[in-house]
Amino acid sequence: MKFKFMRLLGVFFAFALVAAACGGSDDDSSSGSSSESSSADEHDSLGDGSLGTVTVEAGEDIQIRSLNAITGDVAFLGIPNQRGVEQAIADFGDIHGFSVTIGTGLDDLCSADGGQAAAQTIVADEDVVGVIGTSCSGAATAASPLISEAGMVMISPSNTAPALTSDLAGTAGDNYHPGYYRTAHNDLFQGAAMAKFVYEELGISEAAAIHDGDPYTQGLAQAFADAFENLGGTMTGFTGVNKEDTDMVPVLTEVAAGSPGALFFPIFQPAGDFVADQAPGVSGLEGIVLLGADGLQVQTFMELPQADGMYLSGPDLRYGVNTNQSTGATAEKFLADYESNNGNAPEAPFWAHSYDAATILLEAIKAASHSHDGNLEIDRAGVREYLDNLSGYEGIIGTLSCDDFGDCGAQRITVVQNSSADFAGSIENVVFSFAP
């Protein structure tokens, strides 16, 4: 397998010379037929060669990569994502007779350093066409520019930070780079959903928020704060903790000084565990309503005693009979296959987003490739062209259409109320829905 930069112009000239030489021979029907087939193949695949092409030689595999948090405190999020990619590849099958592989799954460590290191490994391999990942927005801020510069694409199933795409009003985010897409929602929607729930459904007009400095947590906390104030609410506190902190009392005491009725902390474990555990014991916070987001909408948190009764926002998981148009898979089939293959259900909510992300990448590769001399030619610009124009694609999560900055997912959000004794029931205990 080899990578070729911008050789199409030479190919076109060579082809024209061959066609001219063969065109005068009426009896050379085999040459004419071969020439027409080659021309049609190139014409029918997307791309203009501006980002280079990848040649997959006969007998080799198409190379994509999974880049997710598969070790550490957030492995519960990344492992289902990677398994979703693997399942999608198995269900999708070959592309023009060529198999697809993710090679060895890479770890983003849910950090900028992890994302950068893994992205450097990926772009060093010129055979790689695209990436499903990262799990965490913080990892994407470092990985996305490298993937973009290499002419590859990256589709995230669970990045939600607005800065990675746009402000939804036509302005690119600070961390947006061409070739980045996601099936996960933009957290401007999740922040608006939680704000609306708190202000209108719970009737609470004063709230506080805690983040941990990560692009995901800070972006979502800010989205909530902005939306809450736009509704007429008052933010009495907006502060941060460190991911490694275990003593949250000083920060919670600061929050209590504002006497909020609700505390939104869209952070991860283990820091989220300590906030939920220590908040009720701080003077002034005894009856406060605790709110989390999809980073805590996971079994290991929701089964903790201190998480009982909490409200958690996240993607709408009520997929019903939604069917992935490329494979025919429904949520029910996916989950049955997942449990059969892995012995347990997914522990985090973005498994279907991962599956759909993988299938749209595979469709993009299919649309941007053609056979040539027994090999497969994949046009990198064609892969982006397909995704840039994706509209009305039916996936397990719903209808996917990509905007100008890579937001492709179904943007529906729900809030569930947790019972620590019943994780499965809590995920289905929807108390508020938001569909922009």
C-alpha cells in the first residue's frame, strides 16, 4: 500500500495520450472498453485529488483507526466507542471487495497529551484514511489539527465541546479544523436543555456551576450559564476544581455563599463522585438540587448512593425502531450483538453514535474510491466531500446531516432522574426532553 500526492494531473494527461492512440483503431474493441471503464470509474468517485490519494493494493486492507479513551478513569466511555466501530465494520462488510481494519485501537487518555501523541502515530502512517474519535473533547483539541493537516478526517462519537465546531450561528469555534466531524451533539444544545429544565420545570431561578477546566466541562458549564441567564435566571457561582481533587469542601463552601437552588457539575469521575458525596454536608447546600451531564451518565457513577435522585442530561437514547441505512442495524440488534460479543451492555451512552460515525466514514470511503489495476484508489478530498454534503442519512441515533463545521448528529437531549438502585431503569426515566 502506498500514498500518492497530487498525481492526478499526470494521470489525466497520460490517459488522454493513450485514448488518442487507441481511438483510431475501430477493431480494438477491448482497448476501447477498458478505457471507458477506467474513465467511468474515476468519474463516478468523489474527489479532485487536492489532498492526495491512498492506494490500497490487492490483498491489503483499507486502514482506518479508532482513537478513544480505553484506559484510565474514562475507559468506560472509550471502550464502548471502540467496540461500536468494530461492530459497524463487521456489519458493513467490504468496500469494492476490500476489507476494512482499525488495526490496534489507540488510546486518547482523555487528555490533550494523549490525543496529540496518538494523532502523531496516526498521521505517520500515510495509509490511514480516517479516524473515529476522540472520546474526549480535550483530546480532540490536540488531535484534530494534526489529522486535518494530514488530509485525513476524524469523526467523533462523543466530543461535545462547542469550540470544536461552531457557535451554531455561523462562527467557527476556536478549535475547529477542516476534516473534523461528529455524530455527538453540540453542548450548546445540552446546556440550553439543562437550563430550561432547571428554570422552567424545577422553578429554580438561582444556580451555580462547577467545571474542571477541561474543554468539555468548561464549555458545557458555560453553555448552561449563558442559557440560564438568558431565561432570566441568576448564576450565583461559576468555579472550577482540579480533576485530581478529592476534598471539594473549599469549592463547595464558595458555592454555598451564593445560596443557589441548584448546582450543575458536568464533570467526570472520580471528581464527580466527591462533589456529589460532599455537597449535602456543606452548610447552605443541605437541600440543593444536584445536576450532572453525560460525563456522569454512566453505570459506575449512577449506582453510587450519593448519585441517588440526581438529574443527568445527555443524548436522547430512545432510538425505537431507528435503523442504520447502511447495515440495517437497529438499537435492539446492536445491543444484542454487543452483549453477545462482549458479555455486558455498554456502560456509557455514545455506543450508537460510534456505530453511526463508523458507517458514514465507510460510506464516504466507498463514494471516494474506485478500482484501478486491481488496486483501490481512495481520494482524501472525496472523503471530505461526501461528509461535507451528508444530508438525511438515517442512523440508529436518528437523521444525520452535517453542517458547515462538522456538526452532523441528532441534537436531541433528555434529562433523566437517577435511582442508584436501578441503572437501566434510570436511563429510561426521562423527565425532560429537548429537541431544537
